[in-house]
Amino acid sequence: MDFTFSEQQTMFRDMVRDFAAREIAPIAAQMDREADMPEALIQKLREGGFFGLTFPEALGGLGVDTTTYGLVVEELSAASAGVAVMICVHNSVGSYPIAMFGSDELKARVLPRMAAGEIAAFCVSEAGAGSDAAALTTAAARDGDHYVLTGSKMWVTNGSRARYYVVLARTPGSVGHDSVHAFLVERDAPGLCVAKKEDKMGLRCSDTCVIELDAVPVPAANLLGREGDGFKVAMKALDGGRIGIAFQALGIGRACLEASVRYAGQRIAFGEKLWHIPTVRDKFADMAARLHAARLTALHAAWLKDQGRPHTKEAAIAKLLATEAAGHVADEAIQIHGGFGYTKDYDVERYYRDVRVTRIYEGTSEIQRLVIARSVIKELGSGEPGEGGGGVQPRRGEQPCSRNSRNSPSRATWWTWPSVSSSAPRSGRSSRRSSRTSSCRRSACCWAAWTSATCSWCSSRARRRRPTAASPPPRPQAR
């Protein structure tokens, strides 16, 4: 992996930096106060090709790679994170599902319009379904050659400006991931309504809305992928979206560091400039180090995506480290500015509010840790937790169950396996144990399912506590 940017990447970065300094930064504070974005600025973004960054040139886009896209997002975020998130959502979760899972006819009809600046949005979260996306209740009932969508979506970025909405909904009355479907819904569909614009703490110039769906008819041709693919569509889209949010956080963090250094070079305390004070220098060092480390993870995730390689874990790592590093840097920026940093006269106050949401949307920091942990266990433990990987091996004389958790019909079921008679029981308690029918009720989600007459896990544990589906048995310890 080469960390030297190409000539094209450097050119894009410098052009966007100039554009942001000229067109966005001078009105960023005003947009924050008014909680709005001028249509004139959005038009300039269209003319500059920002809405077609990741779209192929054949469809009217610029066709930039993920690294270049990340650099663009970082520069926009350093000027206004609200402007950046509008571009981020449109170029990732708003359009990626159509590009990857839409029919050829749908791609040809919609993607060129998106690349030209018809804005896209992503509708997953609901009042009772945020991180737990499988709990969504928006219904999609099949009616001939249409689906009828009914429900409500929250936290929809670009909600009031969007022309196209990627919507997740499920078969009425169903539960679980397999009954979730993804659709492209157009703004003029009857029954679709922008019900409310949220009054947010940060990113105030970006519109975040509640979208109501009241028996909205959607053509079957607008189904993305197949029925039941909705969760997969969303997760694939979020892998790329998280890389963009990592670069957004890096842009905010860099702006905080730059503003703090400028302030420390002007502020006099104890008879000298603030940046000569050792404790302030320590803060600068820590801020710079955290941002640098996070930037490397973001670049690595972007590089993997450009290579067509799996990057779910790396995207989660990049988002986790970048957003938490930027949050720390913003907090330190306020501390360096002192009381001035707590007022709206200084940009760091806005940066502090803007950066907070990066640890929430596109998957909370807790969800990123869950994604990372699953990947680590799968890589290092020879399987998912509960699939026989990672540490517990049968002792000598013990035999593994002939059916393991991979073949279990249901992970929620407790199984009773027949014992294997011991040809030579030892004595005493072991002998009595071997004469019984041993029942291993270890869960399908535990590490492995072992059974034998000499297996102390199966016999002793089962006698002490009879597990039920609501009360799993204690996890055996490795010996």
C-alpha cells in the first residue's frame, strides 16, 4: 500500500479545499444559525460534480476512487460538516444500493439523474429500530405488480431535499432479517410525506427528517435485489458509508487542531504565547497523533474497497477510531480556547457540536465494536462464537458430537444428544455418570457440542441445572 497520493488525487483535494474556502467557509456559521443551506450553494455543488463523485463516468459521474472521495469529504467537512454529510449520504448509502442491487433498467433511469444532482436519501431507522435494524416495523405488502409500503422513518438525512429514497421494509407480521426488503421510492409517490424536520444540536444546515409512508405504492421493478435481501443491501451500503463518515470526522478534527494552533499563537498567557506552554504543547501532540493514526486506518479501509477486497472490519475500525479521535480533539480544542471556545464567536464551538453525531449515525461506536469483535473472533477463533472455534477442545477420551452448531436448525433451540457409552469407566462417580443417558444441553450458540459418557460437562452440569430455552446452562471452562 502506497501512502503517496497520485497527481489526480492531489489535484482533487486542492481544488475542493479552494472551493470550500471560497464558497462554504464564509457562510458556514450563518448556515448553522439559520439551520438551512442556500439553494445557490447546492447548485454550485451540482455544477462542481460533487453529487456524482462516486458514479461511473458512463453515467455522468466523475468516477473517483474511494481514497479520492475520502479526501474530498475531509476538505468539505473542515469547512462545514453539514454540507459534507449531504454529499456523503448521496454518494454512498443513498446511491450504492441502486448501483449494486438495482435492475439494469432502474440503474439506467435513475443513476444519471442522481449523478447530475437529484439528491438521494437512506431510510432505515425508526422510532423503535435504530441500531437494532431488524426490529423495523415499516410494512411492505405485495399487491400484484406493486408493493404497498406503510410506516414511518426517522433520522433521514437529505429528507426534505431528496428526490429518491432507499427504504427498508418488511413483510407484514414477520420477524427477523430474512423478511426485510429494500426499495427505491421516488419523491412524487402518493402517500409519501416529509412530516418533520428535526431541530438538531449539530450539522444544523443538513436537513434530517421524519418520512411518513401511508400506503405508498412502489413498483416491483423498484425492489433492490431479491425479496429478503434488504438487510444485506443495507449492510453492504453501510460498509462504504462508514469510510466516508471516518473522513468526515477527520475533517472536523483537523479543523479543530488548526483553529487551536492559530488561537494559541495569538493568545498571551503568563507572559508568553499559549503554544509555548508545555501542557498546551502536550495537547497538540496528542491531538495530532490521534488524528494521524485514525487517518491511516481510514486510508487503509479506502484502499481495500478500491481493491475490491473485504473491508467490513476495516471500515468499522476506521469509523470507530476516527470519530472517537475527532471527538477528543474537539474537546481539547474547547479546552485550549477556554471560555472563548464555549461561545459561538469561535468556530470550535460549532465543530464540537458537529462532531458528536459521528459516533452515532452510520452505526454507533458500540455497533462498530460489535462488528470488529465478530470479525476478530471469526478470524482468530476459526469461526463465529458458538461455531466450534477458538479455544475449547475435547480432552483425551472425549468425543465431539456428530452434529455441530453449524448444522443446527435453530440457534435458539437446546438440544439433547445421546451419550456414547464408555467401554472402561473409571470408578465411583465417573462410573455412575457413564451408566446414565448423558444429555448435553449446551446451546447451539456455545463454542461446541460435545457428548460422551466421560464428558463431565454433559453429565455433571445437566444434573445440577436443567437448562431451558429461557435459561441457558453455564458456559464450561476450558481445561
